[in-house]
Amino acid sequence: MSDAVAQLESHLDATQQPKNPLRANQVQEFEEERQRLRSIVTAPAWQAGADRGAATKRYKQIEKLMHEQAPKALDGARRDAVAKLAETVLQDVIRPALLPESHMRRNPAGAVDKFLRRENSKPIKKAILTWKRALRAIEPDNVDQDYTNIERFRPSGYNPDGTSTFMADAQIPGKFAMSPQAKENWPLGEPTAETALGQVQAREKKPMSDAQKAALAAGRAKAIAAKQASSAGAPIDDPGVTDNTTGI
């Protein structure tokens, strides 16, 4: 365990900070329940409709819970020392041990072993828990859901040089793509190679010759005549059509 973690833990133990402190919203909920139970416990004996025995038992349980697990407020000098040590632990111990988000998501070769050796090791886990205890002691009334969430400080793994998070050797390699920065700096422009879309657009822009127009009109006229003959029941002069009734 590093010196900063040991010093931070010493400050927290000296102020009797709980090992697993309650969050601010939990403290508020227990305080509201305690006030409600207090009104029942202190009610006159003749007042009916309340189980004073059960209320007294629950009231004592909440009192004990609040005393043991609610964060203790720190004085000015102690608070500054704890805040400084907590920042040192975060920057020098915890953040260097965190794997990038891209490795956690893609799982390239060796990522699991790195995770076990680094952030899942006992020293780093202890540092993270001590850091969370310190944050609760520094700001016990902070109601942010991610106030003690270490994922806020996990690096993304994004490469600012222009490549994406594509990993060919990963369990989930993803798709090869350019990063926004690469797209901004890459001279894309129009493709120089001939494409299918380009061929279609070129044909549409090129006017048809008289022979092409005549052939297109003749084909349309023949199709209309064949449709009219089929509707009238007349035989169609087309060697490709067979008579299904005779099997020919």
C-alpha cells in the first residue's frame, strides 16, 4: 500500500469514519424515518393506533445505524488534508491502474490479465475504497449519484492521432472507422475510381440518340400491344409463350 493511501486511511480512522459510509440520500431517508418513529415513541400512552413497542425497536436500530455508518463531518484543517491526500491517491495510484474503456469493451489479448494485476488487485481495490470513504467524509451531503463512481476517471482509449478503437485481435474487434479528427483532416473529396453510382449518373446526364429513342418507343408499343391482345383473349405472336392447356 502506498504512503498516500496509508496516510489517508490514518486520517479517516482518526475521525472514526465508517468503513462503508451511507450516501447522502440514504442518510436523509433514515433521518426522515427516525423523525417519524420519534413521534410514535414519544406519543402519549393513551393514544391508540400505534405499535409503540415495534416503533421503539426500529428507532433504536436506526439510531445505531446512523451512528456507525453515517459520515462524520470534518473540521477545516482536517478536511483540507483529506482532500489533498484523496486527490493524490486518485492521480498517482488509481488512475494509472485503470484500463481504457476501449480495452474493457473490446477485450483484446491480455486485457483480462492486466485487469486482474492492476485495478482488481488488493492494493488498488483498497485504494479505491479508501478514496470513496474520503469523498464521503469531505462532502457528506453530496447527492450526486456518480460522486464516488471511479468510472468517471477511466480513460477512453481514444487515439487523438486519428485512428478509431478498432482492434483486430480483440474478442469484439468492432468496425474500422475514422475518428472525427481524422475525417476533419483527411482530404476526402470525390473518389477518383469509377463507381457504379458514377456510371448511372453519367448515363442519365448523356442524351439518348435517335436510334435509342426509336428502339425504346418500339419496345413500349410492342409491350402495350401484347397486353391488349392478352386481355382480348387473342393468341400472342410470341414463340416464348406456351399454351398450358395443351402442354405444348
